[in-house]
Amino acid sequence: MIFSLCLLLILIGLYGVVVSRQTLKIVISLLIMNHGVHLLLLLIGYREAGNPPIVDPAITITEFASSSVDPLPQALVLTSIVIGLGVLALMVALCVRLYERYGTFDVTEIRRLRG
Amino acid sequence: MTIDVQALMPMFVAVPLGLSLLIQLVARHRHVLAEALTILTLLLLTVMSYYSIGYSGVYHLGGWPTPVGIDMRLDALATLLLLIVSVVGLAVSLYSVDYMRRFTARSHFYSLFLLMVTGMNGVILTGDLFNLYVFLEVAAIASYSLVAFGCDHEELEASFKYIVLGSLSSALILTAVALVYGITGTLNLAHIAARIAETGRDTPLLLAFGLLIVGFSFKAALVPFHAWLPDAHPAAPAPVSAMLSGVLIKAIGIYVLARLAFNVFGIAENELSLLRWLGLLSMVAGGILATGQKDIKRLFAYSSISQVGFMVLGLGLGTPLGLVGGLYHMVNHALFKSLLFLNAGTIEYTTGTRQLKKLGGLNSKLPVTAATSLIGSMSIAGIPPFSGFWSKLIIVLACIESGHYGFATAAVLVSIVTLAYQLKVQRMAFFAALPDALKGLQREPPMMALAMILLATGCIALAFAVLTGLRDPWLVGAAAQVLTAGTFGG
């Protein structure tokens, strides 16, 4: 159920990328899509009523592994968010520069390249 | 003196990464220093990749054992790719010295260029699926900004298109990485392969594999996913176009596709046939669209799509000979397409136009460009005895050998189309009458000439790779064996 909500988020993002005419809206749609993926990645490591992944000396390592949530996807998501921030900064910078050159955010008017 | 190749492996990533930051620190306003550092770095990388020929092994980053830490894997296929990246990168960095003079902020160009090399080397060497995604993004972000480097209307538009489609495909790839981790519980490529060999491939895994094929088809610009390439590659400065078309689409597209399909997931017949059809579609559509182009760089960009189709067709046959053909064509294409883009850059640099109609008679004014471009054109068109002829011959033979006569016919026909559009370029740019506007043309600057001669020599030298046998060309045969050997786990 919750996985299909992630999929929904990804599809909303995809829909936005395909139908938006404004460059900034495309950027936002990509952001939504990316966050859908991040959520999916987080959910894969999730365990209902699991412990935080901090080693407790009182319990054995196997017990710990079977009770805590998986910390690896959290680290992956953190990395991916940083990458996403870099791409986002570049995309917004491009949008600003495009606005300076073409005087519009409308992608149907930004089309010198074709064929 | 013996060099420990194992210790060299992380250097393939660390050296260009460190240098790209160092250039920003010490050479921000000293362009000559930035140029010298870049050329030296690429020279070092070329030597390092030459030393690692014949070596294969696994390096554990930070000394952590395999499931805990990140692995780097070096084998014949990775060495081949490293060699292409370094050699083309070296030629391109030599070429940039003269070409980039008319741009401002050149030190940023060299930093981004080295970052792109870092990303590609990382993708080639990594043995970890998420690490692969990270390096992929490093290479991709550097290339997005390099495409927009001129900051003019076309560059920005092309870069925006590229970044939107690039991020879309990266999101698909990340989804697939998440699924693979959820299903197999590991990110190490060898462990994933072992787990898949153990448990078989269930539906979620097939979904992940499908997402990876689509994601990397975007990166490799196979035909239904190619829309960004004909804009992005011509818009970039010529050295970057050469790097993008010559190396990037292969290192982060075809190489990863082949590696994941053959070594990790273990490709089945219906997936092979999907690759064949993708290849055929790219080959035909790219070739037909290339013939109609008036802009010389755009023509070469469409031609890249078409040639990528040849490689994927070769890989999609799945037979040892097909893999050899696909990889051999990949190496050849890296050299002749980057050469052709550098030629186009020289034409643009000296005449100020890329429109074929405004050009003509350049072989009297730009002798080095004309000669090297003839070598490049004949190679790509598959005229014997140039290198492109041998790789296309191997692909066609592999098609016939495995009973795909239709694909073989298509490959031959597309080669003829290739010859047609290359002859069009030769005739309109180099042989027709010299227009009055170009009478006072200067010769090409020496560093540009040097870079083009280097690549042209490489093109000719590659033709001799078949001397060791059609089924086992020098270096390529060993690389193909890595793929035919099956998955890491099996």
C-alpha cells in the first residue's frame, strides 16, 4: 500500500515533467519525482516498530540485526539528496539564465533548436 | 621498476578529482598553469591505464572487507574503457589549449572537464551499484554544465533539455538501485550476481532490470530516448562535444548496460532481442536523420546515435563474435567520432560557421584538418582497410553467424547511408569551390593540429588490432571474454 503511494508520487512527478510548460514547474516536478524515489529507498530499510540502528552493548549482534531498521538506505538517501541539491542548483541557474536570454519561462517559446 | 596496479586503481579516480579542485585553488587566474595541469593529468592517466593492461583484481576502498566497504574492480573490459577515456581525454585537453582561448573562465572549464573524467573513471572501476550511481551523477553534472559553457541561447536551451532528461533517467536508475537493494539485500555487484544466480529472477527484479535498461538507454541515447543528444552535443564547445560523443555515452551508457546485463543480471534471449531492436532502431533512424542535416556538428551528433546502434546490435547478438564486434566498434567510434568533432570544431574556429552550405574548398586552407577528417570519415564509413570497416564487418558476420540475416542486411544498408552522409560532409566542406568569404583563412593553430593528428594516428593504428585475429582483436578480445564469461556469481 505505502509502496504504491511512492509510485504515485513518482508518477505525479513524471506527469508534471511531461505536461508542464514552465521551466520552473518542470524543475519542481523533477523534485517531486526524486523525492518519491527517496521515500521508496527509505521504506525499503524500514521495519515496523524497529529500533534506531545504534549498537546497544546489552544485546547480541544477531538480536540487534533482527530488531533495528536498516541504516544503509538512510545513508544512501542522504547522499542522493546532496546530489539532487547540486542538480537542482544547476537547473535553477539554467532557468534564470534562460529567462535572461529569452525573457520567458515558457518552454514552447524557448525553441531555437529543432529537427 | 614494477608498479603495483592494485595501488593504482583508486588513483584513476583520485588524481583527476584532486587536480580539478587544485586547479580552482592555484590556477584560477593562471590559465597556462590550468592547461598544463590538465594535460599532465591526462598523460598520467594514459600511462596508468597502459600499465594496467592485462591486470585484473579487486581493490577494497579504505581496507574494508567486501560486504561492508566499497569495492573497485579492474578487468580487461574496464582497462579498455579506461584507455579510451584517457587517450581521447589527452587529445581533447591538447586541443582545448587553442580552442578555449575565446572563452572566459577557462580554469572552470578544465576543472569541470577533469570532474567529468573522474566520474567516468569511477563508473568504469566501481564494483558497487550505488557508487556507480554517484559517479554517474558526477559525470552527468559536469557534462550538463560543460554543455552550457558558452552561455548563449542555444547552449542554455540544449543544456536544459539535457538536464531534464538526464535527471529523469537518473531517477529511474535510482529507483532500480532501490529495488535491487530491497530484493537482494546487497549493493555489491558480485554479491548481487551471486544472489540472482541463487534465487533466480522474479518479477520485481525484472522490473528493476527494465528500469536500468531504460535509464541507461537514455544515457547512451538509443533511439526512443535520444532527444537530448542532437541538441546537447553540437551546442557544447568542440572539445566537450568530442568528449561527450566519443566517450561519455559509452562509458556511462553502453559500458554500464553491457556490464549489468551480462555480468550482473545475466541476460536472457528476449532481453537480447530487445537490445537488438533498440540497436536497429537507433542505427536506422540516426542514419536517416543524419543525412538531412545542414549543421556539421548536428550531422555528427545524429551519426553518433546511428553508430551507437551498431554497438548495441553487436552486444544484443550475445554471441562471442557479436560482443567482440560491438566492443571493437565502440573503441573505434570513440577515436573517429572525437576526431570528427575536433575537425568540426576547427572548421567553426577558423571560419566562424558550422553550416555546410557556407563552407567549401577547405582542403587548400586547412590541410591537417582535411587530411585527418578524411581518415575519420573513411573509418566511420567503413572503407577497407580502415578500422571502422573491420568492426562493422565483424558485426555483420556475427549477425549472419547467429542466423539474423535481416539485421545483417540492415547493418550493411546503414553503412552505405553512413558513407553517403560522410561523403556529403567531405564534398561540401573540403572539396567544393572555396567561397569568397573564406579566401583569407588562417591555418589551424598548432596544438589543434597536434590533437587531430594524434587521434588520426590512433584511428589508423586501431585497424591493425585485427592482426591478432578477427575473433580476438588486440585488447578487445580479452574485454569481450569478460562479458561472455557470464555473471560474476555464475
